[in-house]
Amino acid sequence: MLRFRGFLALALLLAPAAARAAEPAMFPLSEELFHRLLADPREIQTSLSYYHRDGSSFADAALGNTWGLLRWSDVNGTGTDVQWNLAGMAYSRFRLSGGVNEFQGADFFVNLPVEARRGPWSGRVMLYHESSHLGDDYIRRTGNTGNRYSIEGLRATASYDFLEHFRGYAGATALLHSIPSRQHGALQFGAEARTSDLGWFAGHPSWVYLAQDFTSHGRSAWNVDSNTELGLYLGFPHVVRALRTHLDYYDGHSQFGQFYSGHEEYLSLGLSFDF
């Protein structure tokens, strides 16, 4: 409880003093100032993906959302908008066997991000908590009870929009607490590009996009994890809500905390809901 209170207090301090002095709007839409990183597998989202690896079929399911809490617009007349959000996600993996599917594990995330945008520049600074747990089915089959895995950290990411259809970003993570203690921070960078509106669906923007994310974790000797995503975006008028179907090629250490020391390479088919 004391750790959570300190976590929340530090999140409140992340909002700039000028933003706190402005009159905020309550419960704004999320994902409008700093857009989600499309190729980051750990981005808060609701999605389902299927792939085949090491002779078995797998499905990864993410159930998450980001809620806008407060937004300060045009802070001190600078044209800068700032928003404070709350985000959470459960991210699970299943080994598909055709009979009883094996629940292998789940990671849980709680994020407190502060986002800002000024013209083509946007940024996000957030405190986050992540914990990882093995599934009962996996434990019964392997006898491996896993390890305690829990981390809290501070992550900062800056993004720049090139023209209308291109974006680049880079960021870093510093850990404030970790179990096991040998965890370290991370570096991240990537890019996204998309076509113009294809006009396939009347009243709904649609385009093809290509996104690339590179992340390097200290816990895995700073080796680079790569995820490439090619997808079709179907949006809804006047809001940031969307449906995406995509192919992903992942090559790197496992994204699940209990399995992070293992290397994985696979091509997956995914469906994501941007709420």
C-alpha cells in the first residue's frame, strides 16, 4: 500500500506546473495527443494474435484500455496540450492443442502516463507497474513454478510526425524497483508510415500502414528485440477509435516476464481494437 501511494504521488508530480495551473477538462478521449505505438507488443491495447512456433500453435490475448482523466489545452498560450491518463492491461498466452488449451501465463500492467503535444511533436512520460505470473496449466505440465516477477519504472518517449503519414519515435526506461533484482532499464526506437485514405469504406477512414519497433532491454544483455507490423486500419469518424488487422514478424526475447530469457521468432496474424 505504501509503495502504491508513493507511485501515485510521483505520477501527480509529472504534470508540468504550468499545466496544473490551467483549467482542465475532465475525462477527455485518450490516444489523441500521443498516439499509441503500433508495433510495440507491450502497448496498452485490446488484441488477439495467432502464430505457430516450435511445433505448437499459440494465441496471445491482450485486454486493456486507456482512460483520459484530465486535459489542459493551450497551456500558457504556447499551443501545448497536456493530458493525464490511467491505463491497464492483462496480457495472456495460450498454447493451443485442439483439446484443452494450455494457459501458459499472464502479465499485468498498470500505467499512469502524462502526454503532451505541440504541433508535430508529442511525448509521453509514465510511471508503470508490471507483474508476470505462470498459468496453472503450464505449471502442472512442466513442474516449473516460475519466479516472482514485479517491476516499477519510469518510461519516457518522444515522437515526431513527418509530414502527414510518417512518424519516428525514441525513448528510454529507468527501473525504480524490480524483482528479481537483476532487471535493468531499456532503450526503444521505431518508425511508422501509412498510405493516404484508401476510401474503401464510406465515412470510415482506412489505410495500410507499416510499423517497426526496436527495443533493447538490459535484462537480456541489451540485445535488440524487433517487431515489424504490416496492417490495415479502419477508423471511425471524428474519434480515434479503430479496428486493425495485421501481420507481425517478431524476433527477440520473449515479451512475457516469466519467459524473458528465452528467444522467440514467429509470424503472427493479429486483430486489434483501438478503443
